[in-house]
Amino acid sequence: MKSATLTTPHRHAYSPITMRQSTTECALEFKASGQNGRGMDFSTHSTSSFKMQAKKNRLSLAQSSLVRASIFPLLNSLSNVVFFVIIFTFATFRKETIFMKTLIVVSGGDAPGINALIARYLRLATTNGDEVIGADGGFEGLLAGKIVTIDQSIVTLLAGRGGTVLASSRVPVLGEDRAQQKLREIIEQNEIDKILLFGGDGTLRHVLPLLNDWGIPCIGLPTTIDNDVAGTDYTLGHHSACNFALQSIDGVLATAHALPGRIFMVETLGGNTGYLALAIAYAAGAQTVLVPEYELSLEWLGQRLKETTTRDGYALVVLSEGVSIIPQLEEAIPRLTGIRLRYTRLGHAQRGGDVSHFDRVVAHEMSRLAYTGFKDNVQIGTIIMQSGQLSLFEGKLSGEIKAPPDLDQYKFINEL
């Protein structure tokens, strides 16, 4: 009798197989322990039957190995194909979803509320899968290739502050040779679909129609503290600039009451228009207002200031920077009245003041109207306010200059 020990590969852990061979029969004692811990006993099998069964087992194991060797690479290949199909589908979906790319350009003077408008528009666009970029330095920067991404977190933090995260420019580069060709090349290279244009009277009356003539879809946003854009009753930033001036005038009036018998003049911005100065003068309770549109003589002004100082204990004059007689005032008024003059020039600090509640609301509504207009495929338009209602005006604004400031209000302040 011979004995032999075999080891058979299997997913379970098996004990060695011990065979006792004789001339007529062999006894096989087979003990196996599976994952469930239960044992199985096999005995009294013929040698030939055992050999046949072992051969079948080896064949079955070989076939299983062959199947695994064939199927696993196939499954691996299929998984790779599925992975790339998913990536391709996602990329195609993203390309189809981001179908609008807006370029923001700030042209002309800055105004409180521009950052709030940019922040709101950027959030609207990115939430809907669109893209927004900006020109650093107005059209001058744009033609120089200065295109930047806009950081949502930074512009949101600055939404309540004046100025603009995108630098502006007043250089008239669009009138230069090859400006149209350069602009078209930049738009094509950067895959720009729309231009959102911030600006005042000059930008909206001249640049906006020019872009339309060149076939570039554009919506204009009246953003100037001067409130001098024809076709709209209000421009973004005007309210905030008025608030800044009123805070300064409150400080002036504190001194006027503490030290009576003086004349105080406060000069505002406004360029060659008096809309800003008139609005401030009326709200501040000034006794006199001077605007470029309605000229007054130095003699009349001297007599008016003497009367108001005698009656009220002081005289407050609000005047626009564009008034022609400004260079003569500091010498002429003391001479004509015999009263001390204190002159305050607010200057460009008016542009950098905090954004008022009203201007924040206007900025948010302007951004919504502009974004909706682009989605509706508007080719040229301007966000305007009429009778307190904001709307998108499609087409070119009138090329005419805005009507003069309210004459009745002007006469009321000056008691004319």
C-alpha cells in the first residue's frame, strides 16, 4: 500500500488529500472546511472514479482560468470605453450649455454701483452656466488685449463701495485706424458673444451705436453720477453721489450755525451740466444754486447772498463745477458783500462714496434686465428709467442732448 499527498487549488481552504491504494479498492478520506465552517467526508471511491473526477476538476479549473483571462480584459476595455463616452458626453453638454460669453467694458467715469452691478450680473451668468470676462482699461485696454477674469468673491465684497474692479478709460481708441478690425479679431479669438457696456452720455450716444454698426451685440448701462444721459430719467450712481454731498453739507451747516455771519459755497461734480448740483441743493435746503445751464450775474449773486445771510445768519450756495464764473467767486463775493466766504470743493470723492440702498436695487434690476435681454438675443439696447420704472429700450437712444435741469425747481431755490 502506497500513500500520496496532493494539494488542490480552490476558493476554500482544503486539507491535503490522503489516498490509500490497494489492488481492489482505495479509501479516500477527504476533509474540507468551507467558509461556513462545516465539514464534508467522502469515502469508498474507486481509484478510476477518483482519477476521472480529478481530471474533470483540473479541466474545470483550467476552463475557469481561461474564461477569467478572456473576460476580465474585455470588461476592463468596456469600462474604459464607457468612461470616455461619459467624459465626452459631459464635455459636449458643457460646451452646449456655456453658449453665451459676455465681455464687460467700463468706459468713461466711474460711479457708485458699478461693482454691485458687475457682481450681480456675474452671479446670474455663472449660475446659468454662462461665462463672463472683463476688459481691464476700457476699450483702450481691450484693444491692447487686456482681458481678465472677474473674481466673484472680490467683486461681491466691493459691491457696496464706489469705483470699479475693472479699470476704465476715456481714450477714444475706437476712432483710430484698424480699430474695428482689431476689435473683431479680439472678439473672435476670445469667443465673445455679447458686450455689456458701462458708461455715461458720451459712451452711450457714440460708442453704443458704433458697436451696433460693426455688428457686435451690445447692451448699454447708464452709469454716471451726473445723471445727464438723454432718454433716461436716472443713471446709476447719482443717488449715492447726492448722499455723499449731503453728508458733507451737513458738516458745513454745523459750522454755519456755530459761527454765523458767513457765506458757504459747496462745489459739486457734474461736468458741464447742473442735474447733480440742483438735486443736492434742493435736498440740502440751500438758499442759492448755480448751474451751467442758467447763468446769473455776479452782481445779482452778491445781493442775494447779503440778503440771505442777514435773514438766516448764513448763506449756503451749491454750484456745479461747470459754472463759468467760478474763477471769479473767491475774489468777487467778499468784495461785493463784505462777508467772509468759505469754499468747499467735493471733487472726485463724490464718485468713491458708498453705494446707497436705492443704487443697489437699481444695479440688481439693471443686471437682470441686461442678462434677460442678451438671452432674448437683443442686438442693441439700453437700460433706462422712466417714471420710476426700469426697462430695456431696444435700439439706439436719441442722439440729442438731455433737456436742461428742472427750471421750476431752480427758480424755487433762488426765489426768482
